[in-house]
Amino acid sequence: MTDHAPGYDLLSTELADYVELAPITEGRVRVGRVYDGPALRVRTLAIPAGVTLREHVAGAPVLIHVVAGRVRFEIGGEFHELAAGALVRADPQEKHEVYAHEDARLVLTFHPEP
């Protein structure tokens, strides 16, 4: 959901908005496009329980916000157990991996460098 108004965009009003963009699908990670703008991009990820989003890099500075569920997040050679509310910042080429202990939803905000 994106409502446009002069000076701002209302990107989401509740978690259900992310569910519509990327439903939980058994065995696979789903990606939903929330917003594309000149200074940032926002995506939502739906990761079903037991699924791993294998090691990768973001390619741009990114904020990773766990909005539902529990995940094991590996970054910088360390493992972190994260629950809803957790927020991680990663540099563009920092390798990371995510495993969902239970159905999980993440919101990623990419800040491309000029």
C-alpha cells in the first residue's frame, strides 16, 4: 500500500500490508516491493519456518528490521537470535544469512550511495 500526498508517502498502516505484498509460501522466500525512490528502496521479505535465505550481500547500505517471527541472523562471522523489533544495519558488501525459526517477516530499507 502506498498513498501519495505532497511531501510524504504513507507506505504501510499495519503488518497486514506486508502480508499482501509477500505471503508466506512453504519452502520459499517471497519478496514484496514496498517503495522505490531516488534516495531509498524498501522491500518486505516473507521467510517460512525452517527456510534459510543463503549468504548474500545487499549491494547498498541496508537496514534490516524483523517485524514478525524469530530468525537466526549470521553477519560478520557472528550469529544473532533476533525477534520482532530487532534492527540491524549492514554495509553494502557485508555477507549475511538468515534462517527462520518460525514464519518471519523482515522489512529492508536500502540507501543507495550516490
